[in-house]
Amino acid sequence: MTRRRELRVRHSGLPGLAALLAIVCAGALQGAYAQSLTTVSWGGSYGRAVNEGINIPFTAETGIRINVEDYNGGLAQIRAQVDVGNIHWDVVDLEIADAVRGCDEGLLELIDVASMPPGADGTPAEDDFTPDSRTECGVGAVYWSTVYAYNSENIPGEKPATMADFFDLDRFPVRRAMRRVPQVNLEFALIADGVPLDEVYAVLDTPEGLNRAFRKLETIKDEVIWWEAGAQPPQMLADGEVVMSTAYNGRIFNAQVLENQPFVIVWDGQLLDVGQIGIVAGTPRLEAALEYVAFASRAEQQAAVGRRISYSPTRRSGAPLVTTHVETGVDMAPHLPASPGNVDRALRYDWQWWVDNQDELNERFSAWLAR
Amino acid sequence: MLLVVPLLLFVGVTFLAPLGMMLLRSVHDPVVADALPETLGVLAEWDGEGLPPEAAYETIARELTRAREERTLGQVAGRVNRVESGMRSLFTRTARGLPEVTERPWREVMVELDEAWGQPAVWNAVRATGQRFTARHYLNAVDMQRLPDGSVARQPEERRIYLSLMWRTLWVSGAITVLCLLLGYPIAHLIAHSPPRRANLLLLLVLVPFWTSLLVRTTAWIVLLQTQGVLNDILVAIGLIGDDGRLTMIYNMTGTIVAMTHVLLPFMVLPLYSVMRAIPPRYMDAAASLGATPTQAFRRVYWPQTLPGVGAGSLLVFILAIGYYITPALVGGSSGQLISNMVAYHMQTSLNWGLAGALGGIMLAGVFVLYVLYDRLVGIERLSLS
């Protein structure tokens, strides 16, 4: 009896197995013939903007499917893939310092900016991209910045307006949050300490300047909570865990516009940086990847991202196309880091200086934190 | 025996081999040696005083240009930069600016490109990173450095970080182990000596968090403990603290210890429970009938029999705690970071895998020492995991 049942089970199992095999084979074939690309970005509200502004229209136009993966920056995963020779990431959204380092280390493909499509007004690509948004292996994607923002409901009376206010415990005896890395914070400390914007990196480059920056940070250390992921600052501001926080401007914008949070961005002393897209070296889908990068760097597509999250295009011809927010119709100009008015008191992030000093300063910063 | 071969192969390929490679990386780094062989040959004869001979400038100019063409320059520059900040851009800038041929001495050309080439520090850094086998990462991992003259000295004070983090990791793991034992022992006792139905229910309560994602549990603690969180709200509502006197229980060491104790508690309860269940209740009755007070009976009859479980649970919790990094990263703030957070940083961000390997190697050695100590003191054959 048992025997027979066993037999029957076996029989009924066979067709199922065959069907499974057929599905697996079909999947493999489809993978081989229908083109697909894996693009990697930062997730969250920015990832959504890239998906709606670039990925979906790209698939509609070319038929190439896009698999999206999220990461939190850094070159470790790219290096692992290139070292092993098993590349499954094709296009990556990079911080400019990583784009340069990755290029130096041979982890990224060289991209000729002249091969990118011309601007919306017909300007050749090499003139359309702002010079500081171009590197050998990366094409400029967005201008983004680190600013500080506060929750206006939790600051009665006088509001903070300058970088110095963020470091002023007497006038604003509230808790703050900062990113747990030395970069940006040391610059902010010097700006708050009265160093003119164009001298910040020159001062940082001296031992006395570094000590000065750490001393300034020391004055607020007891009131600082340190964040790591870009989604944390809006969360902590909303919870009331902190009243002021440094943050990526786009994340604060999203909380303001989509969640009606009473957050205010202070643009004074903002640190302006460029995000780039690059192609992982040795990808077997190089042609499609180049096609994607060319598509993503169109002025129209940059603007489509800019109309979903407040990051400015790196193409001159893209800037005027960023008009209103797609969902709410809010005028974008006052929210963009590179808009006149906002950019007046901006410091350009000197990635070159940080590439040189990162290792040493991270040890020093960690030691300082632990004390 | 043959049936075990696949498992052994699996363990070898997925565990022992990567571990070995990581340890190898911590002492072996051929990148600079491979890229600048001739320069290092010339530098081998240099006494380290003043500047090296013209031949060194000539060879490094040639080898830097070649490294740039082969796109290995970034790796070379990054390695040297770890010994001397500023070298990365010096190398990439120089390689970009070097002429192919020159009539003038190379030293003049290079010093003109960047005056750093006129300083011995650059050459010492090149020579230091040019060794294929090096103890540099291990020295760095214990806050030491090798000076240009070859002697070993401590890092300048503001860069000493790893030793203090290691001590902190040890005492935090120890504290968590003790807390887990104090909390887990009564729970395990209760479960082991409850009627089956209730025991199953209690066991389920221990296991459900065990099966829940680590991230979910850690985030739950953030919700509970933060300044505007549930616990503070309750304390304010019952008037124990004022609204402006809310306690800081997270983003510091308290948060790390509380969250990690909770996460690791099942690893203590389960071995204890399995050991306790095997202890017949009649032993305690017998002790009582022979005149022992409950305390005496516990101390002399019950407790010794649970020792294998206590040992197993403590060892398990302690070793897991030493390697934890997600929980401290999320709830640890600045004072709750552990050594594994630095390992993760060097793996993912700074790409200094040599140093990450050295830190990992030291931790591994620490665990081995612990294991041996345990074997000597308690005896490993008394360890009971099930």
C-alpha cells in the first residue's frame, strides 16, 4: 500500500519537474536574448526619481529592461566584481570621489563626454556639461548638496540662518545630528568659525587648520547625534529626536513637499557636490550600458529627475527645464542647490583633497568620536 | 565517511579559503612591488638620508607612466597614500604631467612638477609600501607605526583608535554575556521545569524574536528607546521624569548593550534550556530531604549540573558579540561603535583590505585564546549545545 502510494507520488512528480525545467530554460533563454541592464543607485526618494525619470522611459524607448539595485556608495562591491571577473552591475550612480578613484584603479570604463548627445538647445555635449561635473570615467548626473535643516515647530522664536548658528549652543541649545564621517563636518566647522568659503580647504590643509576644525566640532559634540544613512535626518527631525540636522537637500525637500513637514533648509555654507554615472569595467553589456548613460545624461532626462527630487542638472541646457515638481506642481527653483540665491554661499566639495586625506582623517575622526 | 566529503569541501571553499585569503592579504601586498620593481631596486641601495640618486627619479618616472597606461596607478598611489597622506594626488598628478623624454635631469623635472619630490618622506613611503610581505597592517591595527629609520613607535595620539576599540569590544561583549546569563538563566529554568504545554508556549516566545529579522528587532529598539520614544513617553506620562529631562537611551553605549543583549539572548537560553531539561527534578528533592536549604541545594546540586550549558551559552554569546556590527552601527551612536564597525569600514569604504584582514586576524586569534582558556578551565568536552 505504502509502496504504491510512493510510486504514484513519484509519477506525479515527474511532469512537475519537467515543467520546472522548461521554465528555467525559458528564463535562461530570455535572459540571453532580451537585453537587460543592471543599474545601481542610492534607493529611497532619489532612487524613485531616477526610476521614473530615466529607467522607465529608457525601457519604453529601447526595449532594454532595467534591473535596479540599491547601494550606499563606495567601491567595494564594484571592486569585488571586477576582481573576480563576474560582473552583474553595469551602470552605477557614483560620488565623484569614487568615480575618480574607480577610474584610477581601472574599475570603471572610460567614457568620452563628446559621445554623449548634444544639449536641449543643440550645444555639443562637451560644452553643455559644466566643467566640474566631468571626469574621465564619469558623466555628471546631478548637483546635490549637504545642507543643514531644522524643524521650525521645535524652534520657538528666533530661527537659525547661518552656518555659525548651527554651532551656536548658546542661542540654540538643542540637539543636532551630523553624518558620522569627517568630510563635510570639518568644512562646516571652519565655515562656522569664520573662515571665508574660498579659504576653507587651504586652512584645512594645514595642521593648525585641522586642529581648529576639530576644536570647533568639539564645542557641540555633546549635543550631536551621528547619522549614517540619508533617510535618517528627515526621520529624526520629524520624530523630534533632534531639532537641527545636516542632510542631503533632496531628502529634506521630499519631506517638505510630499509629507508636509515643517522643515526649513539653511543654504548658508551648503557643500555642493556632483553625482556621476559610470560603467563597471569589463561589463559584457557595454554597448547597452553606453546607450543607457547617453540616455540618462540627456538634458530632458536630467530635468525629469530634477522635477522629482531637488537635485540640479549638470547640463547647462538642463537647468531651465526643471520647472515644477511633477506630483505637486511646486516651483522647483527655490529648492535647487545650484539656483541663484541658494548657490551664493555654497562651498564646492574638494574631492581631490579628500581622496588624499580620507584615510588619515577617518582614523583621527573615529578616535575623536570615541574619546 | 564519504558522505561528509561534500560538507567538508563546502566548508573548505566557502569558509576556510576566504579566511585564509583574508589573512594572507593582511601580510602580503604585492601591488607596489609589482608596479615599481626597478625603482625599488634602486631604492634598496639608498640609505634613507637625503634624496635618492638620479636613477630613482628616472625609473619612477618611467614606471609611473607605465602604471598610468595600464591603469594600475590608482592602486599604487592609494597604497602609498596610506603611509603618507597626499601621495595619491602627488602620484596621479605627476604621472599626468610627466614628459615622455627630457634633456634635463629627471629630478629637476619632477621637483618642478611638485616640490614634494624633493623630500625624503615620499621615497620612504614608496620604499615602505614596496615590500611584498609586511607587518605594517598588524602594526597599524595595534596603533603602532614603523618610522623611516625602521624602528617601531606608537601612532600620534590623535590617530590611536584600534586598541581602545578592541578593549571596548571585549568589555562590551563581556557585559552582554553576563547580562544574557542573568536574564537567560531564570527564563531557561522556568521553561525547563514547566508543564509541556506552557513550556512550548514560553519556548515559542523565545524563538519568535530569534526568527525575526535582526534589522527589524534593532529598529524596534530605536522606536522604544529614542528620546521621543515609547519608553520616554511612558516615563513622562507617569511623571517620573519631566518633558525636558527625557533620557538618552539610544545612539550611545546603553543602546548598543540593550539591543545586543536582546538580540543574543536566545543563544544563551537555548543551550541552558537543553541542559536543564535533562536534570531530573528529583535531585533537588533529594537534596532537600537530606536537609539542604533551597540556596544550598541550588548552589551545590543544581548549578554545577548546568555548567556545561552556562559555558556553551556564554561562549556562543561572547563570540557572536565580538563580531557584531549591524546593531552597533544602527543604535551605537558615536560611543557605541565596536571594532567590527572599523573592519566593515575598511572593507567597504577605504578598501584597505590588508588592514581589515589584520584586524580580523587579531580578533580571530583572540577567540582562539578564549577557546583554549575555556578548554583548560572547563573542558571543551563538557560543552553542551543541544
